[in-house]
Amino acid sequence: MKKIFRLSYITILASVFLVTSCTNDSALRDNEQVVNVKTNAKTGKSALSSGTRKLLIIGIDGCRGDALMGANTPNVHALLPNAVYSLDALTEAPTWSGNGWSTMLTGVTHLKHGVTDNSFSNPNFTAYPNFLKRLETYNAALKTMSIVHWAPINTNIVDGIDVEKTLTTDLAVKNEVVAALTNDNPDALFLHFDDVDHAGHSYGFSLMYHNTKLQLKQLTVILEKF
């Protein structure tokens, strides 16, 4: 089963949009598959005026902070001076993905949101909803999106927002996010990558492991396409 280990992921909260660039990933795009799309129609444009800062959260499952800092990601590193991030944050036990992402997205621990593993058997998201839903409650005119690789995030944690999309590869997530940032003008967008976690579980999470380093290198290529 899928678990998050200590320092196994880093999330960057950026208050500015990433600049998109063209990519020639056409062969890879042919293999992309959207496994779930949930969209709530909303009239009108973003409630925020042009030039207003917006929120982009980049979630990289299985990516240790030291590994990302050691990677060649100049665009991501350029975000850090104007972003909120931590290289020292630790998840509380039990360290399952369900618990970790529930905590990240709701802002409370498993003692409140009720998720202790990946079964989501007794969640309390009614009392402690995800932050995107809180934004919708605060201002329903805001455009909110969640684009992820790990399906349970959208299936179990995220609800009550404008757009939920679940895809089968990190590349597909990247392409969907770039399209959303280019065309949809979201006010708050959460995205989730998962391939580094897959490599970590198979080979180890340190850069000393070739396959994990290779997967992280591939992710950095994806990230630099923003």
C-alpha cells in the first residue's frame, strides 16, 4: 500500500502563476488518459481582477526536500523567494498518503479529519473541509481547481469546488495544469504529481538510488515546462 515517509514530499505554495512554455510531448500526450473529470458550471469570470495574486500549490508525492533542492529545477527554485514552503515539515504518524494529503489539504491532523490510512473509512471532512472548498464558501465566484495523479485525493478529500480532474501520468497532470493556467484563469489550483513516489517505493527515496534519481530528473523536466 502507498505510504508517505518522513520528509517524503514537498509542497510549494506559490502566490504567482508560472509562465507556460511550448512543449513537443506529442507522443507522450497520445498515451494520456483522464480517468475522472468533475466540473461544476460557474457563470462569470474570476472574482479577482487581472494582476491580482493567485494561488498555485504544487504537491510532489514521495519527493524529499533535499532531493528537490539538489535537482536542476531553476523555474521551481525561482518561485521560492515568493513562496511558502518547508524543507523540515514532518507528517504525523500514521504516515499514509491518505492521512498526509488530508492533513495538507484541510490544515488539521488526523485527530480532527479522521483519516488514518488509505481506506478513508471514517473521515470528518464535513467539519474540516479542504481549503479549496473553504475558498468557495468564502466567495463562490472564485474559480478553484484540483488536478491530480493519485485518484483518492479527488475521490475522497476534495469536493465542493469547480473542477476536479484525475489523470494517469505526471505528464498528463502537467499538460492539464498548463492548459488550465493558460485558458481558465483559476484563482486557486492544487496539482499533484505521483511518479517520484512510485520510484521511491520501488527503489528508495534518496538520490543515491539511480531509478529514483532518474524519475526525479524526469519530473524536473516536466516542471520546467511550466
